[in-house]
Amino acid sequence: MSSHFSTYLERVLQGLPFTLWAAVGGIALTIVLSFVAGIAMLSPYLPVRFVTRIYVEGFRGSSEVVQLFFFAVAIPIFFGVSLGATAKGLLVIGIIVLGLNHGAYGAEIVRGAIGSVPPAQVEAAIALNLSPAQRMWRVVLPQAVVEMLPSFNNLFIQLVKATALLSFIAVPEVFKKADELRAVPAFSRELGLIYAIQLVVYLLIAVVVTVIMRVLELLAARRVGRRPKRSSIRLSAHVGV
């Protein structure tokens, strides 16, 4: 074991709070935008669908790195407003970009899951004289959420990994803090160990996200009376759900 291991680990952990805030904030914003945009794409009103489609295709079709620099550099130049004067300000920019970008992907997940609900379920809700809003919240969404969760699990893990991109705009997250060690000659010879520590940190965060999402899958399936998948059953036995 390297004599500098504790130094490397300490430096990586210094950036962990920023990585976690970026991940949690990005996931929260992704969830909100995914449902808003996903439902909006199914709106009977053409202008609503048109504007939503511009958002979805715009963020899915452009580089996330360019989006970061656009919000951190271009917008302040255009409008004369400094959004990233501090590390916390840069973090907020990162969260916004992560949420907007992954929310565009999540919107398609929501749209597809809602579309997968059997028409007979909707027809039964209409027969019960439920309003469109009641049909959506009481009948369609509870069933659609079960279909969304596995895809959202993958999306959230992608978002966690994308937090490393915030290093491009100088957010002092895990990758940025560890990468600063390259400038020290004594440490630069052990970059393999430094990057290995980072890999383990990102892996652990992804495992936590996966466990949470698997539990949510189990609970959502039970709520609509579906039999949970075997993987979720095994997980519930371990976590005591």
C-alpha cells in the first residue's frame, strides 16, 4: 500500500460533499422536469407539445460539457450576471445543467411509461366518471411509475457519473480535487491508485442509488398489486422491506 494513500483518500473525500450535492440536486431536478415534460408531451394542446419537444431535443441533442460552459460563461457574458463567482455558485450551475440534461431523457421515459398503460385501464377510469386529472394521478401514473423506475435507475447512475464533468467549470468535486494531485511530482507517479480510489467512490454512490431504486420498485409494484421481480424480492429480504 502506498505511503500516500491517506493523503489521496483525504483529498478525494474533500470533494465528496460537492459530488453528493450535485447528484442529489441533479436527481431531484431531473425527477421534476421528467414528469412535467413527459406529461406535457402528451398534452392535447399543440403549443405545449411543441415547446416541450424543443426542450427535450435541444438538451438531448447537445453536448453536456457545452451546456455547462454556456450556463457558466455565455449567460453571464450575455446578461452581465455572474452565476459562478463562488464554488457554491458553480455547483448550482452544475445542478441546473445536470437536471435539465437528464430531465430531457427522463421525459421520454415518463412519456413511454404512460403510453404503456393498457387502454382498458383508462376506459375503466372514464366509465367511473373520473376527470382527466383524476385518471392521470389515480389510475395511469401509479401503474406507469412501476415501468419507469428501472429506466430511472439507469438514468440516475448516469447522472452520478456525469457529476465528474463539473470539474470543467472548476466545481471542487471528487474528480477535480483528486486531479489536482497530478501537479505534485511525488504523487503523479501514483495516478493509477488515485483514479482507483475515485472509481470506488463513484461505484459506492451508484450502489446506494441502485439499492434505493430497487426498494422503490418493490413498493411501487406492491401498491398496484403486481408481483415484484425476483431481483427485488431478493433485495427486500436483505434490507428488511
